[in-house]
Amino acid sequence: MIQIACFYLALKREILREIGLFYLLPHQRRKNNWFPNIFFYQVSAYELRRLFIKIKAATQSDDYKEFHKLEEKIYEVRDLTKSLEQKSEIQIEEIAEIKNLITNLTNRLAKKDI
């Protein structure tokens, strides 16, 4: 199933490339925003997990070689999201500390004014 999806995406890319080469005028071909060199695909987290499980199951077969790079990228995305979550938690804690400092300072200033 994964190979069929990869084949479909590769075929789609080739068709778009042929359209860019043969059916467009030269000034139209130079417009990079029409047909970019890199194609981005959105994948839901559920599908990504399913794919990850299939990759883990494919470690016993020869298909693993094909999926090794993809597995590394999935690990990178997972690690990146974890590190971003940790950084955001640290920033939330720092913001809470700053709020406490501000409230303490305003309370001190209010007491001095009275």
C-alpha cells in the first residue's frame, strides 16, 4: 500500500514536470511559483503513526532499506516536537516567574505610596 502511494506521488510529480516542460511557453516555465521543485504533503498524525508501525514491521524484510531514511525523518519530527514542547513549557514557567515578579513589584510600590 505504501509503495502504491509513493508511486502515485512520484507519477503526479512527473506529470506536473511534463506539463511544465512541454505545454507551457518559455516565459511561463520560468515562473517557479507555478511548479515548485519541492512538493510538500500534509499527513495526519494518525497516518504517520500507522506508517511508522508499518516501517517497524518491515524491519525484517528488504523493504526496510527503502524506509530507513523515512524512519530517520519521522524520528527527527518526533524529537523536534518533543523539544518544542519542552521549550514552550520552559517559556511558560519563565513567563509565570516574570508575572510573579511584576505583581511583587507593583505590591511593593503600592505599599510605599500609601
